[in-house]
Amino acid sequence: MENRDQESPSSSYSCGLSILKFPIYLLATFAVFFLLIQIQSMQNPPSWALVRQQWGKTATNESCISNSSVDAVVSAQYLEELKNMSSKLRKSITFLPLKDLRYADAPRRATREGEIQYQHFPSEASDGRVLCLRGRDRQNGARNSYALAWPETLPPNATLARGVTFVSNNHYDYDNIWHGLSATMPFVAWHIKSRCAAGPARWILYHWGELRTNMAPWVRTLLESTFGGGPLKIFDFKGTDGGGDGAGTTCFEEAVVMRHNEGGMSNEKRMEVYDLMRCRSRAYCGVKTRDGNNGRSSVDIGMTLFMRDGARSFKNASAVIRVFEKECRKVEGCRLTVAYTRNLTVCEQVELMSLTDILVSAHGAQLSNIFLMDKNSSLMEFFPKGWLELAGVGQYIFQWLASWSGMIHEGVWRDPAAGEPCPFPEKDGRCFEVVKDGKIGHNETYFSEWAGKVLNDVKMRKAAARASTSHVSDLCGCKL
């Protein structure tokens, strides 16, 4: 019994050995498993790395959301501040009198020698600001005003008029054809200077700062023909033409402002302007060249008596006509035309001037037509008594115009016979109002000799011009 309960030594050793081997097997199995895990981790990131990356992405997204919210708040605050600043800019715009009485007696000086004197808005000089006007008063120019504003911050309730606007603020009368021509021809110079840009969308006319809405038909037609943009539109601040309600402010997308006539321009610039106006007006009126189908040759001499009725007309028009008829018949190819401005349309005047080599006329606005003649044509001018002593420099304007447009002023004849007596002392300036519209007499001997000399000179010039090679130039697409 006792023997059965005791194990043999060999059996006891075998069991102990098995107990020792188990931890070894377990350790080996763990080592192999750990090795396999390391090999796998070398090929793919462990799961904790992926979690960390995902967490990073989530954190970044949350940060972006947070930044976007901050940006939205900042942008709203910025826009509100910008709106407040714009409002302050609009309300801080200062309007100044268009007719500044502080400078009423100051001369208007040229800004650039020989060039047109103008202001352009917007421009670098205006810091990109546009011109705004409150200017509908026709009686007191001091009530009309102007200001400069940035397009983004126009004055409250202002209207923006699109396109180019020509603004003339002059001391000349636009209803007088000479004054109107002198005030508006600088805009033609700007047109040439700007590489023959399109014509204006509208004109604004001021006389000493007072609004004007009328223009002499002769001037209007010539400007329409020169700019080729259809009927000329004169702005009246009554809400038409997309520019204001008449009571508020109108700003202009682009404005060219002239406060001077042609006085500061060089002769070269003036002649260029008159060349273009002559060429464009002839094209507008369908006037053909001398060698076209108008029945004239380049050697013909056209002499035109441009007669007046009433003020500064000839006392004996028939006698004056006979003198020039007689002298014209002495020159081969001379043709005399007697015309009155009262019954000629603008285009008929343009055509008549194109056929005229010698213009014979009393001093008056009708002589503004002289630049419509061919270059090197002649003018013979007549005055009643009193002009030399009392008229001042105004009596020389057509001598200047002849020079500026390439014509030849052949001199003047001044009637020596006294006209209506003046109730004031002889040198009193008030006497000019009495004598300025006086009738003009004639001197048959002097007129005959003068006409003969001019006809002979013109005949020689035309013969020389025919023998020379003519050069055709191009200005703004118009063949001169």
C-alpha cells in the first residue's frame, strides 16, 4: 500500500521537467509574436499614429472654422467702418462758386505756352476725382458751384452722367458766331490732341458763370460737322440726358473744361484746328473740291461780295457792286458773286466760301466764315468812320483770324465821312455806341485800284500753286 502511494524517482523527474519547459515555450511564443508585430509596424503605421493624424486634422478643421468666424466678424466691422468713412467723405465735399468773385478782376493766364488751356477730370492733377456741378442759375453765376469727388464717394443724391462732357465757362456770347467760334474752337484742339477721340455726349455752356442753353446755329452746325456725333446736345440740368433732376448735383464721368478762348494757342495749333473744321464742314455739307464737278477749275478766281443789311451796310450797294464787277471782268477766269447772309443756310455759306478766293465785306460777324475758304485766299475789309479811334482791339479780330487760318488780309478801307453826330465829347468811349453801326460810303477810284491789285496778286498765286506739286495731308481721317 505504502509502495503504491510513493512515486518513482524517474516519474518525479519527468514531471518537473515538463513544468520547467512551459514557461520557456510561453516566452518563445511571445517573442515570436512580438517580432511579427514589429515587422508589421515597419510596413504600416501603428493604429495610434493614425489616430493622432486624424486628431490633428480635426483640430486643424476646428481652427479653420474658428479663424473663418473671426474673419467674418472682422470683415463686417471693416465694411461698417468703410461705410462710415465713405459717408463722411460724401458729406465733407466742399462746393465752391463757379464764378469766384475774389478773382473777378484777375487775368486768366496761360498754363502752357502755345497749347490749349484746359482742365481734365478725372486726371492725375485731380487725384482721380471727377467734376460735380450745381449750376443751373442763369442770372447770377455766383450761385452756381462746383466740387471734385471720387467716383466711389459722390455727394449725396448726386447723379453720374456717363460719357465725355465739354464744359465752357467763358466771357463770350455763344449767340454771336464770332464769339461762339472763339469760345468753342479750343475743344476741337483738344479733340485733335486726344487723337481724334469720339465727340462729347453733351455740352455745358456758361457765360461769366451763368448757364446758357442756346448757341448760334452757324456755330452749332460747324461743331456738329466737326465732331460727327449727330445733333449737338446742350445740357440744361433739367434731368434730361441722364444727368440730374435739375435741383441736385450732377457729376460727370469725364469732363473737359475750357475757361479760355484760343488766345494762348500757337498759330500752328490754331491753323490745325481751322484746317480740320474746314475739311469736316465741307464733307458734312457735301461740298466738292475745286477740280470736282462744280464747274470750276483751279485757275478760276472767285470774288464774293458778302453784303450786309442794316448795321455797317454800304450806303450805295449798287455802286459798290458795279466797281467790283468792272474789275473782275478785266481778269480772265474771274467770277463775281453777290451774296447776303440773311438768306443762306450754313451749308450754303460753306459751299460759297469754298468757291471764294477774294472775300469783300464790311466788318461783322459774317467774316467768321473766312477760314472756310481755301488757304491763301484774300479778305478785303471795310469800316464806317469812328472805329479806328474808338473800337479798340476788337476791330482787328478778322485780321487775326485770317492769319490763324492761313488767309491773307489785304487791308482795310475806313470811311472818312462822318456819320451820325455823337452828343458826347469826340474821344468819349460812349461815342462808339453811336458810330459802331454806321453806314459805309465808297470811293470808286480807290476801290477800283485796290480790287485790281488784289485780283492780280491772287491770279499770280494761283498760277504758282498750280505749277507746284500739291501735298495732301491727313488729319483725323480728313484729307486736307
